[in-house]
Amino acid sequence: MDLVKAKKEIEKAIIDKELLSVVGECYVEYQGRAASKLGRGSRMILVKGDGSFAVHQNKYLRPVNYMMNSSVYCKLNIDCLELMALKAKPKESLKALFYSVDFVKSFSLTDQQDLRLFGSELELQKLLAQDLEFIEKGLKPLKREQSLRKGVMDIIAEDNQGRVVCVEVKRRKAGLDCVSQLHRYKEQLKKLKNKESRGILLAPDITSHALELLHNYGLEYFKLDFQIGNPSAKIKGLEKKQTKLF
Amino acid sequence: MDLVKAKKEIEKAIIDKELLSVVGECYVEYQGRAASKLGRGSRMILVKGDGSFAVHQNKYLRPVNYMMNSSVYCKLNIDCLELMALKAKPKESLKALFYSVDFVKSFSLTDQQDLRLFGSELELQKLLAQDLEFIEKGLKPLKREQSLRKGVMDIIAEDNQGRVVCVEVKRRKAGLDCVSQLHRYKEQLKKLKNKESRGILLAPDITSHALELLHNYGLEYFKLDFQIGNPSAKIKGLEKKQTKLF
DNA sequence: GCTGGGAGAGGCTTA
DNA sequence: TAAGCCTTTCCCAGC
């Protein structure tokens, strides 16, 4: 395909912010937070209306090279067509040099729809906050998703001895990071309210190291058995697996 | 475009393991680790030779729906063409129902090349490990990427007073999570070696809250200003921004 | 080869 | 804009 003609089609697509697909033999170079080179080969480049730029090989879900929120330019060199994505902060550039173009086409994709995802963590939180007695008798929710100086807590509650309790909900197996997160929350809460606090982690599972760390921090873990339903998650049961250290 | 003809082209592409691009009005449904629905709209679906299946809207880098390593099937229904990706373990299904197909094309992308990446975190580590004196006089590397019971530390070193030091390198702005991570490492090291330990965070930047937490934990932060060179990364300078508490 | 586990990057959301 | 954090993740190490 003629490179001059390809350039025209590409530029029109960029101006109209259409989905652009370019297939051909190209060499790709990236400079920015890292640097990379991709030798010549046949690939598809997808450019989207919001400036997403992706180089796709015929394998893997993810593009081999990419840039988001970029400004895209097209330039004709002596022996190749240069398709380039630039970003200012941080300074990054992704250049594709096409030595031959097999295919260019742009699509006007009218699509108002957003994905509706079910069984998310937010849904779980809402369900749980409705009835914390599930976890422990006398546990009363104070505020859901209370915003503190650092981070956002899932649920804040009060137990029947008047202690303040932060509850962190995870929909997947909890790792070390989750325990550290809960620990930070608990410490904040302790300072803020100036009294003893507890931290409860609710998750379908936990890694062994995470459980050990949780012990050391004096936190509590409850196994939360839920089912991903449609349109809303359903909490199946709660199992007290490990209580506070001593 | 005729749905029957589209089906033929799609099936040929799947058998030949070519890169397949289908554009049209479709409804998408996912069931698996989570569940989602995407109402009717105009999108591009990319199917790759390795079974990667991606639904792209004209925005964002990542597909709105996807599945990797799937088996792809195509079926003609009464009013639509069904393009489906299935996986057995874990059991997942992604269905796209095309009510109209604007475009179908498959590409035979011959591409032997792999990406050559420079300036990765590993290279940074190697450079740093070669010369830790950069950070502080008398700092000697012991082991790089020492595998501990929990997590992997970037660099372990010894300072001129014989204290063991763990150095954590980050390529982007460090947040609360990085500080918690380093704190865990430091505590492990302390237990393991049974002596005083230090923790040093090297990153191009740090959030204010993270810096505060770092203080509380008695950790140290150094601003690392690195330049991505080619073919190897070069450390431009190191700025002692904040030292240990006191 | 499978799986457990840690680390990380894109994109969302709130302040 | 900045910061935190969630995820249909990804990769490595160990079995």
C-alpha cells in the first residue's frame, strides 16, 4: 500500500478521533521511564480517540509496546512512514517506523455503554455494612468508607465494649499488603479516637505469611465465604478462623 | 455485512491462528471470576493466535472485556452472530453477540522479534549494587535480591558501623504501600540477623503521607534522579532529601 | 505443569 | 491535580 495514501488516512483518523488500525512491517522504539527497541516485524498498531497507542503482536493480551494519553503524529520519511506517540510529563516517546503498510482503516465506534461489573468489593461492603452482627454480636457500624487523612477505611464500627473497630473487606485472597494496610488504619484510628482500636480483615482466604503478620500486629481475620451472583453478590457464610493473638 | 460470510472468515482465521479483527454492533457478557454485562454498542474485537480475546472500545489502553488463553468459537444464532471465548480452569466464558458486523479481517503477522528492554529495575539494581557509596560512604553490598522468607529484597548491604541495611528501589513515586513494604523487610532483617537494621527507600519521588509514615518507622528516603540511557541506565544523581528521624 | 505468593501497573475516585 | 487503592493481573520460584 502506498505510504502517502496511508499517511492521509491516518491523519484523518487522528483528527476525527476515530479508532485507527494500521498493519504493516515496522520497527518500534521507546524512550521514557525505560527504553526499548523492537526489531522489524509485522504488527498491528491501534490508536484510540483518547490517545491510547498500542503495538500488538499476534500473541498475548497486552500490547508489546504502548503509551496512554499521548499525542499522535504521523510523518513521511524517505524510506518509511513514521507513526509517533508523544507525552510531555513524564517525557516519553514511542516511534513506529513502517517500511511497508499492508492495511489502514479507521472506525467510528459509537458506544455509550459502560461495563456493569457485579460482585465487586464495593457491593460486598454495602452488604456487610447492613449487618455487622454477622461478624460479631453487638458490632454496630458507625460510618462506611470513612475518609481519614491517609487512605479510606472500608467500614468503621463499634463493638459491645465500646472499642472502635475498623473492618477491611477483600474479595480475593489477602496478602501481606492487605495486612499492612489494615495495620495502618488501626493505628490511625487509635491516634484519632485516642482509645483502643481493633482491626478486622474479611477475605475469602489469606496467605500464610499474611496470617502470621496479622498475628504479630494483633489483628483479626475472618474467612468470608461469598458467591458471585448476578446482579449482586451474596454472602454465604462467615467462619471465624483465627482470632486475636491471645 | 452478511453474518454468514462473516462467520466463514472468522472460522478460517481461528483455524489458521491469524490475528482476527471484527468490528460491529454487539452485546457482551462475561461469567467467571467476576460477572459483567456490556450493553449494545459498536466495538472492535481482537482475537490472537494464542487465544487472547479482547473487546476494545474507542478509549483506554486496556480492553473493556477480555480473556487470555481461551478457546474461541463462532456460532450463528437466529438474529445474531455469537463469538465466544471459553476457558476451563478457572471456568470462564465471554460471549459477544453481534447484531451487525461492519468489518472482518484476519492478518498473518510474521514477527520473530522480542522486545529488548533497557533501564529496567533490574539494571538499576545492578548499577546501584556496584556502587552503593553513591548513597552513603562505607555502604557495602552483601547480596543483591536476597530471597527472604517473605518477599524479595532489592539490595542488602552493610554500613560502616556494621549495621545491616535493606535498600528498596522504586521506579515511580513511592506511596504508603512502598513504605509498609520496606518496614516489613527491615523488621524481618532485624529478626533474622538479630541486630539493628536500617531501611533505605530509593525513588524518584514520594507522597507526603508516605514520607511521614517513613519517619514514624525510622526509615530513610533518598531521592533518586535517574536517566534512562541506552543501552544501559545511568544514575544521574542522588539527593539526600530526608534522613532518619532526628 | 501447576500453584502459591509477592509485586506492580493501569484506571477510578475522592479530596 | 494528587493520592490511595482496587483488579477478569503477571511473573517467578518451588513443588
